[in-house]
Amino acid sequence: MAKNNVPIIGITCDYKEKTKKYSLNRAYVEAIRRANGAPIILAPVEDILLRQKQANIIDGLLLTGGRDIEPTVYGEQPILKLKKIHSIRQQHEIELVKLVCELNKPILGICLGCQLLNVALGGTLYQDIKMQLPTASSHLQKNKRKETSHIVYIKEGSKLHQILKVSKLKTNSFHHQAIKKIAPNLRASAYAEDGIIEAIETKKDDCFLLGIQWHPEELIENPLHLALFEALVEEAIKLKIGKKAK
Ligand code: MN
């Protein structure tokens, strides 16, 4: 690949008010690097113009994991005590998704990032799988992040299936929330055995929006999990060199 075609992939990070520190698992940066993207970490900002600038300079966006979204954002009252992400991060990422979508740039959302993509575009969440879907399995695995705990079934004909070319995949699982109502322009592309939505994607053919409920960045030694990051980078390159199929 020509060096000047390396796209800039913006990666969101966490913020904690108590320590006044930003944080990000290295695995996300490593996954983008391995997929031949140039990772840059996007600090959450409150200024709209600065956020617009961030959206303008990136070629693609990676929304990372974290705690929970405030339920009032998707029109619900909290039904349990949630461990929420900082309001600055929440506001920033929801608005950033909308800006990046307007620019038609590709987005990959992981875990919270998948949920946030859905909420930003008008969907809702189960606030707690255990409370609201008592017959579902636990999606909070006890084994290590690099180990898998359940199978995901991938819908044939979906964009996800085009990327992975398999109908099932072993994944890890670290979420107590899940997609409830899917945003109008998105559709489910993978499910767990218990019916929990494990991946969402755009219905449109002229853009790339993909939400993954597991943590593929921890499993990139398996080429199938790395392929998700490669797909983001490839879409970013297409956009960058202006050869995107219309
Ligand atoms: Mn899961």
C-alpha cells in the first residue's frame, strides 16, 4: 500500500472527572495499527467547532468501549443504578457520530461504541440484560479478555457477512446492556444464541457504519476479528482517494 494512502482513524477515549485523566486500552490502537491505519486519539471536547474540526481531519472513526449511556438520552428513566460514562464523553461522541455520518465517513463502534452508534441514530438499549431479559445468558464473561465465551451467528447477506464470510464466530463478551430498538437506518447483522443483538450495520450502500457488541480488538490474532478493523481502514482509504463506489 502506498504510504500516502494510510488513512487517519480517530479513536475515542474515556474520561474520568475524579482523576482528570483520559484513558484508552492499547488494544484498540494496536488493532488500527495492524490494519494499516494511522491511529489518533480524539479527546472529548465541548466546543462544537473543535469537534467539527476533529470530524474533518479523520478519515474514519473507531468508537471504543466504556460504561453506560444515560438512559434519558434514549427517552427512558433509569431502572437500576448504572455506572455511567462521563457526560462530556457522552455528549461529544453522540454529536461526533452525527457529524461523521454527515461527512459519510466510515464508523466502527465496539461494545459501548456499538450501543452509542445505535442511540446517536435514534435507537434504544436494554439497560440491564439480567433484569429485562431474564431468560438470556450472561454476557459478562469471567474469563480473560483474549478468551472467547459465546458464539455469534452472522446473517447471510449482511455487510458483516461480506466482511467475515462465515456464518458463526466465537467471541468474547463484556456487556450487561444490549441493543433494544434498532435505529431507523440500521439493521441487526449478528445475534447470540439467546437472541441478543451482537452486531448492527447501516442499511445504506453508500456508507459504512458497523457496531460490534464484542471486543474484537482483544482477538486480532484471529484474522476474522482483525478483518473488522481492516474493513474500517479500507473504507477510509476508498473515501480518501475518492474512489468510493456510488
Ligand atoms: Mn455478548
